[in-house]
Amino acid sequence: MTAMAPLVIAPNLANPDGFYAALLAAHEGLTPEASHRLNARLVLLLANHVGNADVLDDALRRARADVEAPSHGGP
């Protein structure tokens, strides 16, 4: 079995603004429920593409830590 590289956290998209625009366009016109389903489906498709449980666990941990961190600039 080949070891997978660690989670890439440095900017790695050739066109991040283009991807963000495409992501927003994919959500356009959807209900909040449908938008949540789209996000869940996208996460599952990308997780399947990655396919490495250690990398996915690292990504989940980092994403959760960012959400739990206190915000700077408001009550």
C-alpha cells in the first residue's frame, strides 16, 4: 500500500476565484435545504476522490477547529 501525501493546506487551486464563482452558481436558485444537499453531495464526491481516511480525518479536524475558533471582531 502506498502512503498518501498529507493534507494540502497551502493554496493549490489554479483559479480559486473561478471555482468560487462556479460554487456560487451551483447554489443559485436552490432552497436552503437543496443547497445543504448539494454541499453534502460535493463533500462526499471529493472525499471519495481523496479516498484516504487519515487525510479525510485531518481535514475534518482542521475544518471543525476553524468553526469552533472564536471570531475576531464582534460580540
